[in-house]
Amino acid sequence: MCFIIDEKHPDKKIATKSIMCYKVLKMVDNKLRSPYQNFSYKLGRKYTSRLGKECGYINKGLHSFSSKEAALYERDDWYASKYIIFICKIPKGSEYYYNPTNQEYVSNQLIITKQL
């Protein structure tokens, strides 16, 4: 999944406090997995990734949504009830980009805190 950089918000930011967000995951063999990369997640663990920027988009990073509604829309778009929405946080000090049109973050750190 690629993150499209918003023209009005093209610069990377540093979180001055933890940011609450939402992530859509699926349950596969009793493991939480990301829909696109099939990456395995566990509750409470801090994940890190580098942010890879190319020509108007970010091709590496940890994706999340700023609203429950945006996460619900994304889940419904995949036509599957097996996708679950989780409350997460982007920890203070993390690097991130935000696209307000898509209500989407991409960050270099993310913690999955609990199921919605």
C-alpha cells in the first residue's frame, strides 16, 4: 500500500505527543496480519520502519487512519468481515506524514493497543 503525499502537507513531521489512530488488520492462523504486506503484529509491541519517499508518495512505513470512519471505509472496501479495526498510537517522537483527504498517516513507529 502506498501513501500519497498531500500537496498541502508535503513535509515529514515529528510527533510532539502520542497520536491516537486506527489500523485495519486481519486474523490469519490466530495471528494479526496487515492486509497488504501480510506483516504480523502483536498487541502492545512497538513496531518501527523506515520511511521511504519517492516522487509524491511513501512506499515504506506503518500505515494507519486518523478516524474510525476512515478505517471502517477501508475495511468495507476489502469486502471481508475478517478484517478487524484496532486502536493504535504513533508514539511521541515518531516521524510521520499525514494526508487529511484520506485521513491517513504513515509513520516510522506504531503501537497496536487494543481491538475496537
